[in-house]
Amino acid sequence: MLSNLFLGFSLVGAEWVLYMLVAISVISVTIMFERWKYYGVAARGLAEFRAELRTLVGAGKIEDALVKAETRRKSQEQHSSRDLETDLAVTLLQMKGGRPEILNEAAQDSVIRSKIEWERSLPILATIGSNSPFLGLFGTVLGIIKAFHDLSKQGATGASSVVMAGVSEALIATAVGILVALPAVVAFNLFQRKVRAAVSEAEALKSYIVGKISG
């Protein structure tokens, strides 16, 4: 009973799997574009901001540094994109003279909250990259089952052409699954590297500011 039920499901073929893979690929590309745009807007002018902030803090101009950091934060709020360093800088500069351990804890909170935003949707990319080939393989298995079932109905006449046509059609699902997975994996790795680099820069800035303003 159960085998007949699965056979009936298998005879639908692999076409619905292909439609699912196409839908997944659209989701994947959408996430890639959204993350690429988010990182680009968030990091715009960041290197200059970081250098100027270090110069101001190093010269003891804490109020000027705070104004600059708050101005950048307001600008980022308008674009709904933020880097990992602006909130951190505002938090630390507002707490000038605090104990190093308290400053570090406060700064870490800002970094973690910003990092969550930077990593948004990345698990979806990772899931697509790791599971699309399996979904394609599943479609291929369904297609092969259907091909052999069609063969059993036709008998020996044209057996070779029936099987070959069915198998070649089924293998398309595996190829599409791999095609969907590759860009997702590459994008996920690149974005993860970008997040790690941003966190490292934020940690470096945090250490510098804390060393200059701690009481």
C-alpha cells in the first residue's frame, strides 16, 4: 500500500522539483542582491570615518569625535543600513572616563547587535547552498523511477530510447540543483568573510578608543 502510494507520487516526475529549484534560485539571487546592497551602503565612507575618528580621539577631541559619530549614525538610520563601528563609537564616547571592563561590555553589546543585522538572511543562503543538490538529486530519482515505469508499460519495443530519454530528462534536475547551489555557496562564503573582517575592524577600533578614554 505504502509503496504504491509512493509510486503514484513518483510518477508525477521531476518537473515540479525543477519549478521548486527555480523558485529557490530567485530567493537566493534576491538575498545576494539585498546583502550586497546593504553592505555597500553600510560601509560607504567607513574607512574615512574610522581614520578621522582615530585622529580626533588620539588628539583628545572627544566631543568632536562624538558629534561625528552621532552624525554618521543619523545618516545610517535614514538608509536602514549600519556598520559595526558607528554605534560602538557613540556608545564608548558617551561613556568617557568609565572603567575599561564596563566600556568593553557596553561596546560588545553594540557590536553584537550590529553583527546580527549583518548576518541576516545568510543562514538561508547556506541552507540553499547545502541542500539544493540533494533536492536536484531527489528530482533525478523521481525521474528515473518514472522512466523505468514507462518502460515496463511499453515492453521491449523501444526500451533503450525510452530509458535514455527518461534518464536524461531526470538528470536535468541534478544539474539545476548544482547550478542553484554554487552561487549560493560562493556568496555565503564571501559575505561571511566580509562579516568577519567587519567584526575584526570593530574590535580594533573598540580597543583603541577604550585605551584612550578609559578612566
